[in-house]
Amino acid sequence: MAGVTPAQLAEWQAAVGRKLVEEEILHPAPLRRYAQAIGHDGHSSLPPLAHWAFFLPSPADGEIGPDGHPKRGKFLPDVSLPRRMFAAAEMEFPAPLVMGEKARQTSEIISLSHKLGGSGDLIFAKVEKRLEQDGAIRVREVQTYVYRAAGDRISMPVPDAALPQGENWQPDEVNLFRFSAATANAHRIHYDMPYATGVEGYPALVIHGPFTAAKLAALAQRDAALTSFSFRAMAPLFLGQPVRLRKSEAGYQAIRCDGVVAMEAKAGLK
């Protein structure tokens, strides 16, 4: 393997099976802040992917890494590749959340694998999250994180002369801040321009992948309640450029201004 050695991979894979169990009461205030951050009225129904309002990371100052994420090694393994992205998720919603009641979330690392991509080494870590109330699973989610090398600088996408079809969505700096605050996402690529451009090599602030996923879930939820939802991030979206949200033959898509599919999603409806 190119940069990752068998010994390193074995060390990181030793974290498979590691669990984190948390309990909290599902108070309505965090849910309201999350709903407002994604543009949902929060009154007619629960906002899409409402469970993301709860069980938020809260590391102490000394437990935060240079990118704003919690330091590696406590739950997720201390993978040495510098960039980490929330790349995909698969969710099931067997039963509705009950506000004001205690809930338990169990997070478990279920796999860690290595691949070689065009940019070099890639480490994929899958984490299953089970949110329970009264002994019943309310949400089951498998999140996929990707670790990679720093890579080359990325250029700002050049808009097509004719923008793609779909509903226009163009969040601003305040929208990104509100979503970061509502989900306790301190990754600096979403609010720190010198870091995003100078350290991580992006041309502008990056729109959160989960923010985009929530907007696509909202689009799907117009048709009926969600029984399942999955998404896969395929390309970054940048502040200052329009995004098109639309249905597709396979599900739902977020299209960049240059026509590139930035995210694909599928939904089960009832």
C-alpha cells in the first residue's frame, strides 16, 4: 500500500467494535434551532433528519483538533491522513421520536477499510448509530467517514451558461453559521475562510454535506413521511454559487452550478 502501512491499518482496524453510549432527553429547543437552521417551520411536523438535532459532540477545548473536529483517538481511531469528510449515510426510521422523553444513542464502529483512489490512500470508517426510546429503536443510521491525504488545491467551479434544472438553493454565511451552531459542527472549512483556502485548499467556504442532505430530505418529505433515507456526497459545494435541488430517476440530487452532481440521495416513503 502506498502511504498507509499494514501495521497502521491493523492498528486502526483494532477500533472496530468500539462503542459509545450516550443518554439525553430530547428537548424541543435544540430541535427548533435545527429546524430553523434548515428552513423548516418546525410546527407542522418534525423536520427532516430531526435526530441530527441531538447527541451533539461537546469536546473540551483541549480535545479539539486543528481542523475544529474532536481530536482523533478517543472514539474514532487516530488515522494519520489529514482530511476527514462525512461522505455518506444510510438511515431507517422504524418509529417516531418522542419529544421530552429520555433517549439512548449507541454508536459503534462497524468497519474500517483501505482503498487507493486517484488522490492516493483512502480510509473508510463506518459508524452505526442506534437511537432508542423505551427500548425501541427509533432511528438507525450508518455513517461513512472518509480520510484522505491533503491533495491538490481545488478551483472554483465555472458555472454553465445555462444553469441546471431544479429548485434554487444558495445559502449565505449566516445560513452556514446557523447550521454549524445547530449541529455543533466546528469544522473550520464552513466558517474560517483563511483556513478553508490556505490550509485545506478550497476556493471558498464549503457548504456542509449534512446541510445539503437535510435539504434533499426535505424535498423528499414533501411527498410523504420518510421511512428511510440515504445520501452520498460526490463533489463539494461552495458558498456564493447556486445549487439546484431536484428529483431524479433514481431519487434526489443536488447539482452544482457547473452541472456536476454534488450529492445523490434516495428515500423510502410511506
